[in-house]
Amino acid sequence: MVLSLVNELMDEYKKNSKRSSGTAGGKRFSYDVFFPRKSLSTIHKIDDLIAEAYGFDEKSNLFLKTYDMEFRTDE
């Protein structure tokens, strides 16, 4: 279950990423920009598994899901 969710998350990250490029030191480079917001439901499924594994109550699970919302929702 955990491995399938991790693979699902990585597939979503890749599918929802945007390829960008730039120049530094006279050399051109390219990189992927990821948008975790678009994978929030899968991230929450992983949070639920973590909460279950550690025996978190609902309040602690909610804290886990909302702890790093800036990373999870900002683009």
C-alpha cells in the first residue's frame, strides 16, 4: 500500500510538472518545476497511513495534514 502511494505521488508530480530553462554562467540548463498542490489528495492518503502507523488521534492527524500547507499549496 505504501509503495503504491509513493509511486502514485511520484507519477502525479511528474505528470503535473512544468519544464523550465534558464542560463547561468553562460550555460543553458533546464529543470522541472513541481506543483504539490495538484497532488494533495495523494499526500493526504500518505498522511493517513503515517497517522495510523503511529497511532495518532484525529487531532494529530489533522495537524500532520495542515503542518506544511505553504509547501503543499503554494505555487
